[in-house]
Amino acid sequence: MIKYECVIKLYVNTFKGFEEIDEEKLKEYKGKYVIWFDLFNPTEEEIEFLRKQTGFSMPPKEILGDIEISSKYIEDKDYLEVTLSFVIPQKEEILVEPVVFYIKEKFFVTVRYRDIPSIMIFKNRTNFQRKFFQFPESLFAEILGIEVDRIGDRLELLGNKIKDIWRQMFVEQSEEMIRELAFYDELNITLRESINEKIRIITKALKSPLINAHTKKELRIIYEDLTTLLEYTSFYMEKIDSIQNSLLGLITIRQNEAVKVFTVLATIFLPATLIASIFGMNFKHMPELHWKYGYPYSLFLMVFVTLVLLFWVRRKGWL
């Protein structure tokens, strides 16, 4: 299990992007610029420091995975608290990592317990483009937009993988393909759940008086993108289900062919086995037992019957 260090970083957003600051500079910039508190696997002392500075009370980590919208979106007269899930596909598993966002006055807080690529991209892009945000909710919308773009990229990659399996399926069928399909099915469902979660949260946020008009405009654009991506997940669900059924059908046909071959072979050699059994009874009164040509005669009879049956089976198209 990976052990993460506890880190709290403070950034001020100016016309130069983000500048990391300490507690002394926090007092200087407080109320003038947007201050970003980025907490990574925070300690109790760091959470207490955050509470004193912003009034934010960190919810227990155990409830961050709750699916109820009432737990994911909390709005009061002067603050918003939102919990978003970020999908992080790994080689053999799919991680869903919750991140808490807190928006109040000029404060923007993120609390996370794992590296989140969308947040890293947001910080680097803001510094590169020297973006200035007048409102903390704009930071939230920007991170959300980046995550939605990443979901779109994953769905595009997922679609290509599904097409590859569809083409390969008619060449060969294997258990590995079934495992791959199961993984992609799980990824698609996870992305779909993440999209639905974000749609519900944006629907709530668009009604909030705490979010400015410009940010609401950005959220509406993100909402439209999410509804489009949701349609893709529905299509991929049907496509994966269709491929799974076709793949299982082809595997069943292949197995039936193998069983048929063994059945036909057993049938072909059955008369020869019967002849060998008869001549192997070794009774006292068996004229062929002491016959000079008894052995080659029995071999000829077995081969002849086998060849006749083989010819008949091939003519029927069973082999």
C-alpha cells in the first residue's frame, strides 16, 4: 500500500497565475485575491488550521463515497461544499477518488487523498497561461471542465478498444478478450456514474446565488458536454453487450465443433473396437483363433470398416 505524505499548500491567484505563499503572506493577500488551500492527505492539525482560516469543517473521510446528492452538494448562505469523484483507470483496476471542494468569499479549498491529474493540469495550465480568476467558483468550474475533457478522451479511447475487439473477434476468440471486455464494461459504467454525478451537481449549482453569471455560463457548456458523453456511454453499453453475446456465441460454436470432431472420431473407431473385442474373447470354439490368416483378416476388417465410415462421415459433411 502506498503511503502518502501529508501536505497543505497555499496559493494566491494573481495576474501571473498561482504563487505559493506562507501563512504570513496569507494575511497580506487575504480578501484581495483568490486564495487556494490545497490539502493532500491532511492531518488533524492542518484541518484545524483550515477551519480557523476559512470556517471549513472537513467531513469524515468515511462518508466521502456516499452517493446521495445531499452529501455531495451542501450549500449555505455564504459557502458551497461539493464532493466530486474523479475516475483514475489503472492497468488492472479502476479507482474512483473523491475530492472535496469548498468555496467561500475569496477562499477555494481542495481536499484530496491521492494525486488527481485534472488538478495538476489545472495548476500547470493556469501558470502557463497566467490566468487570473476573480472568483473562487471559477477555479471549480475550470477543474470540472478539465475532468470532463479527460472523461471524453477516455470514452474515445474506450470506443477504439471496443472496435479493435469487434474486428479481432472474427479472427480468434479467447478468454482474454472476455476479460478485456469486462474491464471496459466496468470502466464505461464507472464513467457513466461519474457523469451522472456531475450533471446532478451542476444542476444544483446553476440555481445557486453564490455562483456568478460568468461561471454559470461555463457550467452550462460543461453540462451540455456531459449530456453528450452520457449518450456515448449508453451506446457503448449496448455495443459491449452485443460483442459479449457474439463472442460467447462464437466460442460456443468453436467448442461444439471440437466436441463434434471427437464424437465423430469415436463413432468411426467404434466398429473397429467392436471387432477387436469380438476376436479378443478367446473362447475355445472360435475358428479364427487358430486360423493362419485370422490376425491379418481381423486387422483388414477393422481398417476396412473404419475407412467406410470415414468416407460416409466426410460425404455427410460432419468432418
